Amino acid sequence: MRRAAVHAKDEASLTRIAADYKRVRQINPFSFRANIGFRPSDNVNNGADGALQVIDGVPAVGLLSGSAQALAGNIGTLSVDLNYKLRRTAQSELSLGSQIYVRRVWLSSSAQRQAPDLENEDLGSTYFDTSLTHKFALGAEGNSASIGFGIGRAWSGGEERFDFLALRGSRSVRLGTHTRLNLTAAVEDRTSARHTILDETLYKLGTSLHHKRSNGDSIGLSLSLIDTESDFSNIDSVSQTIRASYGFAKALGPASISTSLTIANSDFDDYRVGFIAVPDGRQDESIYGDVTFFFADWHYAGFAPSVRLRAGRRDSNVSRFQSREFSVDFQIRSSF
């Protein structure tokens, strides 16, 4: 069907092919999704925007190393999602899924001069997750819930970072014809590959609201809370994130446009920089804005390019975690 889309003679033919493709995908027990991205960034390592180590406005011990400061370069990402429906009825679905996420970094020549001891491999990461999920209808028509568990492993800098076991649940409720409310909850236990003091348990809660306006525009609002418990005080923390998004149904020239604004904060009650205890702990606040341009008409076999502009900053009372970023993200996405 994707090959047929290459030879579609008009927009009506392409629309029919896309509709048929969606129906076949719903029937097929196996699904495969891949997302490839590449973006230049002025802060590939999430580094500090200055060399001076400052805590609550007071200069602390020494200067930050070159690798701890913001480094320019390019980031490549690959995300692959596999799913197989083991059993499906009109009221429920049992599925086995797997997700692989790979992030690789290539430092610019100026970044290599700034941090000569840092290799590209040191900034790479890989994440693997296998899950079993039971989704079922619950309540009024169109409402559902799910429960599942996952196991996986994460690598960073070419070395194993942690293994994890997660229990997850969700609830989806229709609020009228064009609005849906989603609730999620999860508990994730991580076992560090380096030392038991780095083990952590994450408690996650999330809610999101999606609404489609009469003109076709879409509005989204989400809120998430993560409570991380660990014997290591520099990991033990609470973070909140709120995200608002807006998608325009009407294209501007060849591009469909969507925007988002993300505001987050994290609180580490007992944080230490070396032997120095940070008074009242560490607090981070961040704000990021995104604008995405999707060129659906410039497709091949239903795959089309997307460009995302992202800018933002993170403020912290510990200067090591104070940063700014601007990046341009190029992706290939499915147009149907």
C-alpha cells in the first residue's frame, strides 16, 4: 500500500490508500513503528552555560571542566516500537511490546577542543524495554483502561547503567465528542549496575487532556509528577512537568504547524557538591518552547519530512545545572 501511495494519481486516491492502510494496520496483529531524527544543537551534553561553579549566588570550589559546560554538536536518535497482539476481542486486547531507543552524539571541532578527554561515545545512550499489556473496555462506550508490566535495561557512555522492572496502569475517558482525558500511573524499580547506593524507585503519575476544535485544530494539556526515592541524596528528588500544545489543522503553505510549551521544576532536598551541602537543597526550573513544521505533501510512500525548532533554558541554584539550548531537529514521519 505504501508503494501504491508513490504512484497515486491524485489526492483522492492517496486518501483512499491511507484509509485502507489504517484498516489493515488495525487488523494486523503485528505493528512496527520507527522514528529517525537528527538535530544540530549548541548543548548536546546538557552542560552548564558558564565555567564558574556557583551555589545560591556564591562562588564555590574551583571551575567547571570543559566537559561539564555546554558543548555544540549533532544528535542522532532512533526509536523503534514493536507490538504483537497475542489475543484480541471486542472488549479487550493482550499485547506484547518492545521498544528500543538509541541516542548518539557527534561533537563539533570546537567542542572537541573544549573537552579533549571526552569522546562521542561518552555521550551516547541506549534504552530497551519489553512489556506485556492488557487493555480492556471499562465504563461507557469509548472508555478504556490498561494494566501491564515491563522489564528493560539502559546503557550510557557505552556501559550498562541500570536494569528496571515497571508496573504500569492507565485510564482513558471520553468527555464529549471531541475531548478525551487520560490518566497514567507507574512504579519503576531501577537496579544500578555500578553500586547499590545508586538504586532508585520512581513513582509516576500523569494526566493529559486532548481536545479537537470545530475548525480541526487540536489542543493538548498534560501534567506529570515523578517522585524518585534513593539512598543517594543527589538522586532523591521530586519533579513536576506541565506541557501545553496546539496544532493547526490548516497548513501554512506546504507545512502543517504545531507548537508546544513545557515548564518543569525539580527539587532535591539534600544535595551535595563534593563535600559542600547545598543550603535548602537544589532547585531546577526549566522552560522550553517547540515549533514543528510537518511537510505531509512532500512524501514518498507515505513518509514525509518534519522540522522542529526548540529553544529553552534551565535555571538552577547550582550553576552546574544551569543551561540554555537551541536546536533544529530533522525527522522522517509517516503521513498516514
